Amino acid sequence: MLRVAYLLSHPIQYQSPLLRLLAQQPGLELTVLYTSDFSVRSYNDKGFGVSVEWDVPLLGGYQHEFLPRLLDGRDVSFFRPLNHGIFHRLRQGRFDVLWIHGYATLNSWMAMAAAKLLGIPVLLRTDSTLIDHPRGPVRLAVKNLFFRILRRFTYGVLSVGQRNTEYWRHHLGRDIPVFSIPYAVDNDYFQQRCQAASASQEKLRQELGLTAGRPVLLFASKLLARKRCIDMVDAYLELVKRSRLEGASRPLPYLLIVGEGEQRPHIEARLQQASAEDREGVAMLGFRNQSELPRFYDLCDVFVLPSIHEPWGLVVNEAMNAGKAIVVSDQVGCQPDLVEDGDNGIVFPAGDVGVLVDALANVLADPAACRKMGERSLERIQTFSFEANVRGLMQAFTSASEHK
């Protein structure tokens, strides 16, 4: 029996289904050690800027406990949450492997130090990539030193995709074991919900006041500066203006924006600067909970994520489960794994609104080709699944335990 501890800051809606699946694996005893419970309470999410209470089950179906806390909060930072008793719990549990999500917290470092003293091999998982903000020579030197130290405490890493593997190889060296754990959502959940939503698609269209026959572009994410929703708005307005000037016979698209965040006032101000005619097709729909999102994925024709410095972008996984064409920037971390330019979507240079306009025009120009891209999205997402995660994790756990 493999005894694995998983140190995780708080219950996460994307991870809970995977943990339930892992709990069913023969020969594995998984214990999730949470350092905070803020996400199972109503809390103010900094990114969304609203009070959030998830409407999908976060606990249940797997063994978990909450470590005693010295400091807690409504978010995760280096010092918060801060727990005690980590060494005692790891020793008491007689674990074969410690799996840690992220390394940039004091809790993570205390857990790695405790594991080192107890002889427990550590597996690290994060979604970081080399697409990042530029750093000066001093910060780079500090970061290099940091990773040389981190390497001494780490047996292996769990890679979520191609760019994540490049990140680990760059910082920890090519000799560290890398196990493929493709970043996934609950494919079955989203596919079933999207299929069910099709029956009431026209009802949702009427609720939103959308005219039948007009294609729908969808942006669904936190309204943060790095998500570049403002680029999407600028591109949409330019696309509509161009279509009118050219006298295009095709119906103008709608743009639905699902999400909340600090950039909302800037986006609304930009829309107010446009003519009423140009902005009439834009609807800002605010925060929608997890169970509501499949309705919007099903409704749209094209999903767009124009982010910069995006580690992954799980909303792309979700939209692909609805069988949709995808337009992403080349700084969206999942792009090399999930979106092939010209196959299931279009890739454009991050921040280049002009090219984004062309990309949107191209993908909307041929509805049949757009639908074909969506079919390819649904095919491609099948391998980025929790089942693939379980296979990779079991391989990683076995390898690490044999190293103990």
C-alpha cells in the first residue's frame, strides 16, 4: 500500500474530482492535508472582486484533513495560511511520498524540510512557465540560487504540459525526474453539462436578448490586466466597424464577457467610448459559478483567451469539452498542448489587436470550418483527462517510493 500525503493550500474546484478518482485507486492511500478552508466558506476572491461560494462539491469522496493554523486569510500568499504540526503529521502518517502543490509558500518549505528530515521523497507540481515578466540580473541571480536549493529538497516534478516541462528543465536541470500529469478538468462533467445545455440553448439566447443567427464570441475568465479582455473588446469593436464598412453580408457577431475583476471599469469605459451601434453586441454578464459555465460554452461559436503571461488557462479545456473553435494568444500556457493553429483554432501574437481582428474574421468567415475546428477541439481534449492524470501520478508515486 502506497501512503501518499498531498499538501494543498485549500480545496480547489478543479482538483476535487481528481482527488475522488485517486481515492478509488487500489494500492493507494491518499491523505490530502489542507492548510486552509477559506474556499469552502463564502469568501471574497481578489481576482473576481466578488464574494464567491462554489456550487460544486469540494470535499467528500476522499480522505482529507485541515492542519492546525497559526495564520489564515482569504487568499494564498507566502506567509498565509501558516500552519503548525506539519512535521508531526508527516511522521505520524508514515508516508511514502509527499506531493506538494506549489513551492512559493512558507508552508511548502516547512513541509519540504520536514520531509527531508524524515526521508520522504517530495514531488512538486505547479503550472509555471518561462513566459514571464522580465527580471533584472540581481533578481535572476536570486532566483537561480533559490532553485539550486529547491533541487536538494525535490525528488521529481509533475509536469502539466510542454511549457511547464521546459520550466522545470530550465530551473532544476535535465536530470530531475519529470512525470507527465496533463492539466485537466473534469471532462465528463463538462461534456455532459454542455450536451444538456443544448436543449435549452434557445432559451438562454432569449434570456440574453440575442438574435438568432448571429455568431457568438465568448470570453470567460477573471477580468485581470494580464487576461487582456480589453484587447478582446478592442478587436471586437474593430471587427464590427470593418464589417460595416465592407458591407459584409454575414450577420455581425455578439461578444459575451463572463467574469468579474479589477478591469471591469476600464472595459466599460472603453465600450462607452465606442458608438452605440458598434457596442450593441457586447454583453458583460458578470461572475458565473462553475455549474453555469457549460451553458455559455455551449452557446458560443468561438472561445477567445487573449492573455499575456498565462500559466495555463483551464477555461480553454472547458470550452474544448463543448467542442468549440479556440482563439488564443501565443502566451497562453496551454497553447502548445491544446491549440494547433489552423486545426482546432487560431493562435495570434499576444497584445497584437490587429492580428486578433484578422483571426476572429477568419474563424467566423466559414461557419462549417468553424464547426470542424470545434470537432477537433473535442477530439484533442480527450487525452487531457483525469484518467491520464491518475496514470501519471501512480507512476510518479511508485518511482518516488522506490527511491525512498
